[in-house]
Amino acid sequence: MPLSSPVFSLLVAFVSTVLVTAALLPWLRSLRIRKEVRIDTPETHQVKQGTPSMGGLALLTGMLAACLGVNRSPVGLLLALVTVFFGAVGFWDDYTKAMGAENRGIKARHKLLLQLIGCLLFLVAGKALQQPGAGFRHGDFAGVHGLGYSLWMICVIVMTCNAANIADGLDGLAAGLTAISATALGVVAVFLNHTDVAVFCAALAGASAGFLMFNSRKALLFMGDTGSLAIGAGLATSALVLGREWLLPFLALPFAVDALSVVVQVVYFKRTGKRIFRMAPIHHGFELQGWSEWRIVLTFWVAGLAAALVTVFVWRTWGTG
């Protein structure tokens, strides 16, 4: 198996994340870095009060181990750098929540500003790598010079990050969906002969699967914004480098549906004073209908896997444009 193989990258990330998470968990418990359950969630979530958070640190470490150890290409390093930057934004928010007297993170506008800075980092570095021989192949990142496309790229990154953040509400939901969608995006990269992105996506998938060992069915550790913002940025920037960001809502369909349910609920409530769903995001709405948490997570995983398989099949069969 060549060192540049996406399969090897996935395995390295998986093993690294499992080992780091196992080591990190006692430390986070000793520091009392805990997640306070929000009051706007079903009452059944109150049993999770005090579960350690910031597990995204382990996910990021596993992803970095694979990226640095398997294929240190300029493109792969850029994707890893941007992912870590967004993870750092999430870490600051998580740490502020954990240590603050009122369990409040950084202000929303500051959080958005930092995300925009991360987007600009990606755009500026991407433009530099677009130069001949600097990293990107001809045709990759083609729209980076246009203002309109640059704004579009920023929207894709910010929306994907927040969609991943919204989905991080049930044990194993976000990590499992990331493993599925990152694998599917890696398959698209393989079909496009873009090994750099395939290796990164495999690292993200492997790290998510490794973290899932501690995060499903009575989670021992939450990823927090440290993980959710990072995986959102990783998925979005990978799709943008491939020039296939339009595939992302289909490859990661449950993320999109969960985020859309929040938007629809808020808009409808402001206009009518009524709610469409019993609670948004929609995964909490299913809980209030009597579904068990594990049933919801499995349903979303199966839906995500089906959506990813159909998307790759249709894209590959009817054209790779």
C-alpha cells in the first residue's frame, strides 16, 4: 500500500484518534471541562449534564497525524490548516463556555468574524497555490480570482460549518455523518484523480470514525464546537478545491436537512407565531415524538449513506462535470 493511499490515511487517522481520545478523556475529566446541556433541548438530555467536551481536539489530532504522515502536499496542508483554524475558533468558544460563570461562549458576531477570517485565509492561500507549479492543478479553484465566486465560497464554508454545528446534538450523529460524507467526497476526489484531496478526506473520515468509538450510545465525550466547526470547514474546503461544492448538500444530505429545519422553523415562527416542527433542529423534533436517540441517529446515518451512494452513482453515471 503506497504511503499516499487514502486507505492508509484513513487507518492512520482512525488509530491516532482512538489513542488520543483515550488519553485525552481522563485529562478533560480532571480539568472539569464539561458541556452544559442547553435548556432548549428535550428533557431527556439533562442526563448528559457534565459530560466532558472539546473532544474535537482528538479528532483534529488524528486528522493532522494522517495529513502530515501520509501526504504533505501543499493542497493537503492548506485543507488541514483551515480545518485546524476553524477548530481553534470552536475551541475558544468551548473553553469560554466551560470556564465562564454563566456558561456563555464568545459573542456570535465575534465567532462569525473569526470564521470570515478563516475563509479569507483559505482564499488568499488558495490564490497563491493557484500559481503554476505551486500546488493546485490547472482548473482547480478556477473562480478564486472573481469577487462573486469568492463570496460564494465564503457562504459555502460558513453554511457548512454551521450545519455541522447544528447536527452535533445527539450522541454520534455529527461524527457518523462526517465519516460517511467525507468518505463519499474522497471517492469523488479519487474519480477526479485528485489524490491530495482524497487523502485529506480519508483522514477526516478516519478521525471521525475513531472519535465515534467514544461518542455514540451514551457518549463519554462530546466534540463541541472544536470538532463541529472543524469538520464543517474540512468538508466545505475539500468540495471547493474539487470544484464540486454543488454536490455537498446531497453527499451530506442529513446535515442540510437538519440546518434547513432550523431556518424554516425560525422564518415560519416570525411570520405566523406558530411552529412547523415540535422542536428544531428536526432531530430534536423526532425525540419529542417518542423516538429514541439511538433510533434517530441510526436513521440519519442510513439516510446519509443512501444519499451519498446515490449522489456518487448519479454523478459518475451521468457525467463528472
